[in-house]
Amino acid sequence: MKKNIIVAGIVGVMIQCFGLGFMLYGVNNNEKYTWIGYGMMSFGMMIVIIGLIIVGMQKLKNEKSIK
């Protein structure tokens, strides 16, 4: 399970990078790409945050079971 969350985090960061590229391209050329980039960056950030929350919950659960 933890390996899947790490992969999801990496995918989320990659989506953010592509979103940043679309956003910066759209600033200079076409406003449509700017909004696509914002959406992709937000989606990537949500994936990363959800992955971090799940990992934190698993660590907390493991600490409680040890005590």
C-alpha cells in the first residue's frame, strides 16, 4: 500500500510539472492553456496532499498499535 502511495505522489508531482509548463506557455501565447495549467496543478496538488494524509494516518495507526 505504501508503495502505491509513493507512486501516486510522484505522478502528482509530474502532473504539477506539466501543469506549470502549460500555465507558463499560456501566459505568453494563449489564455486557454493558462487555465488548463491551473487545473492540472491543482489536481496534482490534491493527489500529493491526499497521499501525504494517508501516509500520516498509517504512521499514526502503527504508533498506536505499538504502544
